[in-house]
Amino acid sequence: MTKKESGYKVIVSEYVVDYIGQLTDYANIGKKYGFTARWNLKDVPFLVQDGLSEEQAESLKLELRNIGMTAQIMESEEKKSSCAQSFLP
């Protein structure tokens, strides 16, 4: 699946656990998925990454949960608008 066909975003909705090294763990996840790490993880909700496939979004959500964050997967706005346009005459 190419980046243009991807249509999901991951948003951290809750910061559940705080521990030493959490920011480093988050930065390592960022390197793995190609996004820039935030410095204030407690300022929720925030967008982690957009333009993911469903599998990538599920995997990222699980990794965030493993470091004490609750995340949600939502359809990208771009995907929603392209779906709506396909129904227009």
C-alpha cells in the first residue's frame, strides 16, 4: 500500500503512565515510524502520525499503549473527503 492510499491517523488521547525513559521510548518509536518526537507528552490529545495503513496504525497504537499512552485510530481527513467526492455526480 502506498502512502497516498493510506488513510489512517493515530492520535494520543490519554497519558496514563509516567516513567523515567518514556520520552526516549517515544523517540525510538518515532524513529521506527518516521515522525518527530514531542517534548511534552502530557499535553493530550495530539496527533502522532497521519497517512498510515490500517496495519501500521494498529501497530503504532499497540506500541504507544506499551509505553503508557491511550491512542485512537481515525480515518484521515483526506481519505474522508475523497470518499465523499466519489459519491458526488
